[in-house]
Amino acid sequence: MGLSRSTYYDEPSGQPIEEARLVERIKEICAEWPSYGYRRVTAQLHAEGIVANHKKVMRLMREHGLSVRPRRRVVATTDSDHGGPIFSNQPSGGCRLWMAALSAASARRASTRRPMA
């Protein structure tokens, strides 16, 4: 037959697709799954048997405005809308004494340090 054994037994992985058709398919996937980024879109294309490099998919998505913006993370803050008492953020009572003693001790230690030669 004139073919090497590895060529005969090699499984074709799929046909490369032209860029215009690839962009259309990427747009369809992005319309169906708006939160998909280039990694998921590439995985979806591979699952459908379309051979496309992830870098090419990322470039095409960026060029055609299909990139997904990262979600804005919500900063967790204290919920003060409750029935319990709301405490101030200032130290009180014995804590003030500890803070004064610690700051005085650190000031004394800082003044007794010798400068480095």
C-alpha cells in the first residue's frame, strides 16, 4: 500500500475549521453560555470535535468583543442590621491599660537600641 504502519493506525483528530466558521461557532457558544471564558469555549469546541488552539480562541474572542469580564468580588463587611448590641471599635477598661503598657515598653526598647555601625 505504500503507507507506514503508524499512518495507517493513526486516528484523525478532526478537521481544522476555517476562521470565519470558528468565530460563528464561538459566538453561538458565548450566546448560549455568557459566562464561558476562552478556556471553557475551547473545551466546548473540542467536545464537539472542532480542533482549535486555546490561544487562537482567546485571540478571536478578544478581537470580536466576546471576552467575559471577571466577576466583581463582594467585600464582606459587618452586618450591623441586627437586634443585638453594637459595640464600639475603641478599647475600653483594662485594654487601655495594656495598650499603654505595651506602647511604653516598646518606646523604651526603641530608645535603648544602639544604631547599627
